[in-house]
Amino acid sequence: MKRERAKLENDRVETSDAIVEITPASSKRQTKKISDDRSKISDLLPIDLKMEILKRLPVKTLARFLCLSKEYASIISCRDFMKLYLTESTNSPQSLIFTFESKTHRKHFFFSASPWEQEEEDEMSPQNEDESSSSACVATYHMKCHSQPYTTVAPSVHGLICYGHPSKLMVYNPSTRRSITLPKIDSQRINMYHFLGYDPIHGDYKVLCMTVGMHVYKGRGMAQELRVLTLGNGNSWRLIEDFPPHFLDYHYSPDICINGVLYYGALLDIKRPAVMSFDVKSEKFHLIKGPDRDLRPKLKSFNGKLVVLFSTNGGFELWVLEDAVKHEWEKKLFVSDIDCWRNGCMFQAFCLTDEGEFIFAPRELGKPPFSLLYYDPQENTEGTVHIEGITELKLPLWDNDSDRRLISIFSGQVENLMCL
């Protein structure tokens, strides 16, 4: 390498006009000229066009662009571009978020995976003309936290996850793998629920937090001390005085945010099921009578509507919220002929995608590989996705626990620029 550099320094190039000696100094001037030309071209681009180009780049690339110039750092970190980028990500293929529970160590573990990336590769290769297919992808481990009574089953809300102990509540971004710590909650109770909501109009994230009184019946207590926090510098918790009386289950309270409305599982009294809605923008509550089923529900979204999903023997039920004011639900019963007993595990419906596919998975984490079953009831087709990097992961408090269970699957994980 040194010889080549020395040779370059002594090289002479003849032109029709003169003899030019190539030196390191002239090379630097050429490099600087090219850089200046690129800078001039970039300066000519209107900011709207720059934002249109940048919104199509992955988060990791944008993170490097922060160091490119003050102008790009200003664009990427501005509120309008963050909203634009989030909208673009929402319209793109989305990843899955998995929450597992270690019963032995009382911990929750979070993973993500993108089966659609592998599906795109599979489409390029020949396929058998069968009704079923299989593929594989690799999961990414993100973090662990305390399980109940400190956390709820936290879904991803427009790319962010809220988790943690009441004294150290966190908001985590799987795209950037960074967290922010929320202000400490001034409460003596440890039985506390927290839910994350998003207002698409103003682009605000809000955390709703509440304590639960002493249990009255089968671990169920009344919601108390409701507080809300808007994410941002200098904001603090605000106490909410006006909300309908309702009960919560100590052990399980699903939640989901759809079109600016946060829904979470509740009870009208100690027995009758309900769903509480919280308008993230107006911060108004509305208690909705839920389907009268003695089963633990999963709250999902389909076609912009709230769906309550129940797994039953041989099938599953969908209850679609048609009118929240009138408490009207439409029941859809699916009887599946797929084999839910696979690899020594019973598969159950955990999730519903925007395309109308149900995602089945085993409740207990058995031998590798960890697998998902996609089922399309309209086409009566199924496909299997094997996910590596979950069962095989070597991690303290994880790989030595024989009692690991899947708590939830969320299918709407998008890329987000917060905490970048």
C-alpha cells in the first residue's frame, strides 16, 4: 500500500495543454470540489422533496444522517417529519411483537420478528402448488421487565412500548432500541396499570396510569387514581377526576389503541365484562358493555374497528364493535378444520392481521423451533412460519426456565423516530 501511494505521488499525466503532476494536495482539492458540488445540489432541493426522500429510508440510515449536517439533523428531528415518517411506516409491511412470561422468575421478555421479509424472498423461489406453505425468519430480542403486578400486557402503539415499575416507568422504541424514563408517579400502591395511547391528529403520545383498590372478588378491584402524561420535555402527570367507575382484573387487562382511541379490558362490576374507551385527544372516557363470555379476551383491530377475540375448542369467536354508544357488537364464529395440535403443543389464536389472517401459536414454549400458524378463513389456507432465536436464546433468567409462556402477539409494529 505504501509503495502504491509513493508511486501515485510521483506519477505525471500528460495532457494536450500541459503536464499535470498529481499530488495528495490536488487529490484533496478534487475531493473537496466533489463534496462542494453535492452540497450545492442538496441546497437546491426544496425541503418538502428532501422530506419525501428521507421518509423512505430505514431508521438506522436516518440515525447516520443526523451526523451528516445540521440541516438534516433538524429535518429528521422535527415534529412534522416524525409524523410523516410514522404515516409512511404505517402503510408499509409491519413486524410482530411477542411478549413472553417467565413464570419462575416473574419476568416479561420482548421479541420482534418480520416474517414478511422472508415471504418476499420465498416469492422469488419456486413454490409447490399446495394449500399450505412454510418459511423461516430470525427474531430479535429487545428487553425484559418485571411481570405483574407492575406491568400490563403492553402492545406496541405506533412503534412504542410502555413498560416498567411504577417508580421507573419507561417508553421503549424497538426501532432505535432506546428508552426514555417517565417522571415518577407519586403513589403508595404497587398494583398499577398503565396504557399507552396515540393521538394521530396532533401526533401526541399519552400514558394513562391507574391504581387498583383492594380486591373484591377473584383478584378484581376498582380502578382508582387515574393519571395521564403527555410525552414531551417538562410534562408531568395530571390527575383525572371524571371517569366512569369500573373494575379491573389484577392479572389480565388487554389494551389496544385504534385511530386515537385507547381501549382496555374492564368490568362493569365484579363479574360483567366491559371495555373502557379513552379518547386520547379529548381525554374523555366511555364504558362499553362487552360480550358476555366467561373467557379471557384479546383486543385486536380489524378494518379500523375494535375486535374482541376469544379462542374456543375447535375454533374462535370474533366480536366486532359496531356502535360504542349503543353497545352493539357483531358476533362472527369461525370453526376451523386446521390441526391445532403440533409438535406436542396446542396452538391457539393470538392475533388477527389487517389482511384478515389469524395467527396461531403455542401457549407454552416447547422445543425449538418456535412456530406460528397463519390461517386465512376466507380462502381456507394456512402457512407456517418457523422463528429462530427465541427458544434457542442463551440469556440469564430465560434459557434455564422450563415454564415460559406466550402472553401476546401484536402484529402492528412500525418504525418510529422517537428516542432516535
